[in-house]
Amino acid sequence: MSLPLPQTVKGDSALDRLEALGLELPVLADNPYYVDHRAVDSSIHIAGQLPFKDGALLGQGVVGRDVELETAQELARHCALNCLAAAVQAVGDLDRVRIVQMLVFVASGPDFGLQSRVANAASELLIEVLGENGRHARTAIGVAGLPLNTPVEIQMVCTAV
């Protein structure tokens, strides 16, 4: 059984496609302890992003116990959006971003085996917005807990094109 591939949203630029989805790149808050991105040679490492919007964490709890799968998927999409914002800080333009790897952490119990379905929502957003530049290598893992009791955290490696 093959899965349907996500489609790129119609639009002239990645920013147009993002806006067609009703989304905009957020402004990331500064943190005195770490940076949101760090370039090493041609790679840009994006720090783990939580589902913050306008300074508020959008959810807390353990997926499969306190948080429904669909909610976790929306939170993953928001984490990916925050990663894109950090990538744009690094390269200056959303059209120059290529995702190389995404690591998705899902706070979940030992009996929850749908971490990849949570991650699929973030992957889908990246492909919808960036097209082929959004396709990436990926790992999705379940963890016992995440910072601030968030259900999802996403870390990325990207490059400029």
C-alpha cells in the first residue's frame, strides 16, 4: 500500500504558498541561552522548536493520553512553521530553504506507536510550502517528556539553495 504524496500548494513563491494555506512566518523570541540556528559549512542547524505562537505554548501533555493524535499533528505543523522561521532568519528568503533532515520528538507513552503520523503532518506542510525542497530525511521518536510538558518538538537541518 502506498501513501498519497503531499502536493505543493499553488503559488509563485514559497511565501505565496504559505499564505495560501492561511499561515505566516512567526517572529521567534530571542533566548539568552541558545540561538535558533547555527550555520556550519553549508548546513544550517535549527534548534528544537516548540509549538509556540505569539509567545504562548499551544499545548501540553502526552500524546495518546492527554493529547489526541489530530491535536499533536497540528502542534507538529506549528513546530515546523517555527523551524521555517528560523531557517529564513539564517538564509534570508523562504525560497532559498531546502530541508535536509527533520527530527520529530513526540511525548508519548510506551503503547503509543503513531509518532510517524504526528511527524507526517509537519512533513506535509514542508512539502506543501517548499515543494521538492521540502522533502527530507526524517526520524520520529517517542520520548517520555519534553520541555515545558509540550507534546511535540522538532529539530531540523537545512541548507540554502
